[in-house]
Amino acid sequence: LLFAHTYTCTFAQTSPGNATNLTKTWDFEKDRAGNKPAGWFIPPVLASMGYEIIVTDENPAKGKHCLKMSTGNQTNNPQNIMDEQATAAGNVMRVMEAALYRGKRVRLEASIRVVSTEMAKSQMWLRVDRINSKMGFYDGMNNRPISSPKWNTYEIIGDIDKDAQLINFGIMLLGKGTVWIDNVKIEILGDSSDKNINTSSQPPQKKDLQ
């Protein structure tokens, strides 16, 4: 359900740049509150189950806006959709062309908080798609799910394969609840062969961002 669709993407050629130029950030400040965020989407099969995303000015970690994903208005959802939500996972994601990141070690970082009366959790994820439908690096934070209602910063560190085609990443919502997302960033840390860079993703930075 999380990755039910195959996406074919065509990208313009970009000249190589330094690591700073290849740092991408999404703070949702340019998106209008009440609208869906530009470039982010929920896979259609999950959208049909009632998951919703919206840009909001409700208590962002920084600035004026953040992204919110929820299981939707439960009072308007048919029972079969509510049952599906109980066993599925919402997923807001985006896709990047990987050519300029090949052979590099990258860090995906985001501020995340979760609110739920039914023990919902969130997990950030990063997946590399290689040629011939092969999967490269993947980390879905299965061993460190997020459940705190306070803003904290979380990260994933991984290597981009030299034959990588796409970099996919996003945030999942497991169970019924709401997850807020802010200050998403992906950056190059160095070459994937650099043994001086820690390859293990770090635990959440325990700083209260509120």
C-alpha cells in the first residue's frame, strides 16, 4: 500500500554543483495554508482510504507553516475505510532524480510530531531506486518509530548507489491520528566511500522546538 504506484519521471539535465547547491529544503513557507503542498503527494490508493495532507499555520516548528497529515474526518468515513486505516499506514512523499547524488552519502532530516488518542506512530523513510527495478538503500525507521507530541528533529543517513535513478522519501502515519512535519532537508555529507562519516542514523535530537 505504501508504494503501490510506479512513477515514471523525466528530468532536465542539471550541471554538477557542489554539495551545498544540492542541499534541498522544504519548510512549506511558500505554500498557502489550507492548500496541498507543492511536490508532495499521498499515493492514490492511500488517498482513497481517507488520508489527507494540508499546509497549516497550526503550531509550526519554525516559521509560519508546516505540513499536516491525518486519517481524515472519522465521522464521515465509511466503516470499511476506518477498518483499512487501522491496519494501513498513511504516507506523504516526494521523488527526486538521483543522478547528481550518485556515490554520495546523504542525510534526510525533518522535524516531526504526532498526536493520537489511539497510540498512532510515525516513521520517516528513504528509499533509493536503481536501474532495472532494483532497490538500493532503504531505511524506514522500523526500529525507532516516532510517537512524541512535541517537535523533535529526526534523521536518516544512507548511501546513494552509483546506478541510482530515483530518491524517494517521506513520512508515514501508522494508526489513527495526525502527524505534523516541518523543516524537511536532504543534504550531501560526503562520498559514500568516506569511512570517517558515521553511516548509522542518529537518535532524535532531544531539543524542544516549540
